[in-house]
Amino acid sequence: MLAELPADRLRALYPRDLPNAPGAATTERVMLQRKLAAVRRLGYATNFGESGRGIAAVGACVRNSQGESVAALAVALPSTRCPRSRVRELATEVCAVAKRASEAL
């Protein structure tokens, strides 16, 4: 959902670089902006150990009838069961479920 924020709201949340958290993929705001642009382009986000050691996740936004992001769905699993080669497969499923949830709103 962070990728859906307008640039001014993102700057307000992170006026400087991001806090240095264990497992964080990036702490530089410029790098975050690039990653968020990729999330928007792909339609889903991934997380490999950024939120918790040994955890992998793929998530997608649920949108209202105006196309606005109102929620998110994600699947999380042990990273040992989620090689990066499975990301596209998981993303396809997560995006399909998020689309059905969006249509049900």
C-alpha cells in the first residue's frame, strides 16, 4: 500500500532516509522510491526477510470501485519454502485473489 501513496505523502512519512532496521532491503529514500515504482509496475510487492528473518511474502492491493487502494492481501511463508523462482507463481495467485476481492467490494 506504500507504493500507492502520492509522492508528497511519502516525503511526509520519510522526510529523510529510512530508519536502519535489521533485514531492511534499503534505508535510502531514493532506493525506496525506485522499489515502489517497480511495485506499481508489477502490481505486487515482495518481501524476503525484510520484516522478519526467514520470512518471505508476496502481496497485492485490493481496490475500491474508483481504483483506490483500500486494503492489501499477502501470502507469507518460511523463506526456505519460497525460492525466488516461485515469486511469479505466488504473485499471480495473490493478484488474482486481490482482484476478486476488489470486485466483491
